[in-house]
Amino acid sequence: MMQSDDAVLAEAAGWRGAGRGVALATVVATWGSSPRPVGSQLAIKDDGAFIGSVSGGCIEGAVVREAIEVIGDGRPRLLEFGVTNEQAWDVGLACGGTVRVFVERLD
């Protein structure tokens, strides 16, 4: 179930209020085929629990892994994931696309 951005931010605030490490991932740019629009957010807790969505499938798993590192070292990251138009057909997509996701620790 897709969560509203307000629900994602409220949950993240609750986790921080409880003393947990939290990172916020935000879609900052897309090109071509992208399942979630710019501004979509995913909040990640230090134990790997998360709420929201920035894409789906293996991309979301990779974002969660990077977010755990961001929580640990405090260094934000700009992640880019993509499929070229040539690769898209091979993986069952009509066209390629790119999504950029900014991940930052909430302090």
C-alpha cells in the first residue's frame, strides 16, 4: 500500500523521537520510464524497516542498504538507477528510464 508523503514524514519523525537512526530518501529527478514521480519519499529506520516508496523492486532494496550506511556515517548520497532503451526490451519494459534518489540522515 502506497503511503502519503505526510504519513512517511510523520513516521520518520516518530522514529527520530523514539531515538532511532533515520534516513529519508527522495526522488529528485526522473527520465523516461519511472514508477514514482519526483518528490516521492521513503523513510528508513536503522533496523531496515521502511515506509513509503521511491521506485520498487531491486531499486528500493538498494536504497534501503545505502540509507543504513547514511545513518551510520552521516554522509548524504545521490544515487542513480537506470535502464537504457536498449536494455528495456530485454527486461520487459517498453522504454528505458532513470531515477535519481537523494538519501540523507535525519538529525
